[in-house]
Amino acid sequence: MVVRKGPFRKWPQGKYLGELVEDVIANDPYYFMTAVKEWLDISPYQADLFEEITGGGKIPDRYIKRVSEETKLQERDDKLYYSNNDILPNWDFDPTLAPKWWPEFKERSKGLTHCCQRVDLYNSYVQRDIREGLKELGK
């Protein structure tokens, strides 16, 4: 009986030892697919990435494991990093242009360890500004 392992963030063995699983998917999808068939369980994000990179290659559900909240946050961080969606303005360069909530945002974001959490917090402030602006227009 084969003991299945995973999901992993970094490749645990062989020629890609220590590399991000996402990089193995992108650079050697056949190697990745062979590992999945033989021993590797993967995350839903990795399965989606494989499908995107291969143009439709579906990984059967029996090889996909649901992951912890911490892993989900890390995967969102990785996705933000690779797509450059995590770039937030830094109003400290010109505080005269900063929104009134900028100091509060900076204070609240200090304890956040994942960039996706900071992006979510930032977006909540921006959405609040939009709602307030729409209310004023409706008066």
C-alpha cells in the first residue's frame, strides 16, 4: 500500500527538493502529475493552478485535500504575490493626500502576518469610503 503525503508548500523530495510546489507545476507539469498519481496529495489551489497551466488538466478529487486556515492564508498570499495584487499605496510618502483612516489602518495592520489580510483590511476601508460617498450623493 502506497502512503500518500501532502499537501505541501515546498517539494519534499527528489530533484525539486525545497522548491515551491507551484514552481514545479509551472516548470514540470508532467513530473508533478506523475507524483500526484503515485504519492502526492495536493491542495485545491494547486489543482486549480495545474488545470490553468495545462489548459484543462483535471486532477481527480481523491487526490485533493482540504487545507487548514493558515494554509489558505498562505496560498492567498502566494497568489497575491505572483499576480502583483498586493501592492497597496503608502500614504506616508505624502501624508497630505492620505485618507483620514490611514493612521488607523496602519495601526490595525501591524498585527497581521499575511499580506492578504492587510489587503482585505485596506479594501474594507476603501469600501467604507465608497459607501459613505454614495450616501452623500443620495442626499
